[in-house]
Amino acid sequence: MRLADLAAELGRDVDGDTDVWIEGVAPLDSAGPAELSFVRSAQFADRLSATRAGAVIAPDDLDAGGRPTIRSPNPGLDFSRAARYLVPESRPLCGVHPTVTVAPGASIDASASVGPGCVIGTRSTVGPGS
């Protein structure tokens, strides 16, 4: 996702290169060039200067050293909001766990996920993506 598009989703402005491509999120200490990180205050300036993050979210008054920056009054909150766009929700694998009890006449779609110990009763239907 382009940094400009992410900032627009968050309703925030960007300082620096708005075309930076961001693919994930990570802490300042381990972020790479395609990842977004955040800093809350100047207390973390040493970590900010050492990070390899492609972009950061930071307060308006913090010097980000020329790094592409989404400006925010609450960087932690906006980082959390950004993560929802950048980190896909995990979904359980499709299939039926071996310990599931399925009654005669029950129907389970192939794209459904039925976890351990579940009981699927007679005439029950587990639909697609369930």
C-alpha cells in the first residue's frame, strides 16, 4: 500500500515521499524498508535514527530525520489503525478436525473450518467460509 493511501485512510498528512510502498508493520528495532513503525516522543529519537523502517508515524513536533512520516497527534493509536490495513486477519484453515462428530444428514461446506471437539447435529448446515 502506498504511504499516501494509508495516510488518507487514517485522515493524516505525510511529510516526505508519499509513494513509499508499505507492506507490514514492525517495531522500530526490527522494521525493514517495506514496514511501518511509530514513535511517540523524542525519548525514542535514538531508535528512530537507527531504524530501517520505510516510514514511521510520529508526532508533529518530532524530527524524523527526513524519513517519510505520517504525522499524528496519537502515533500509537494511528499505528494500531494502520495495522488493520496492512496485516491481514488470520483465518483458520479449511477442513474438519478429526475429533469432530458429524451426525448423519449434516452438511459441511468444503471451505468451512470446524475445530476440535465440535458436534454437528442432524440436519445442520455449516456454510461456506464458516
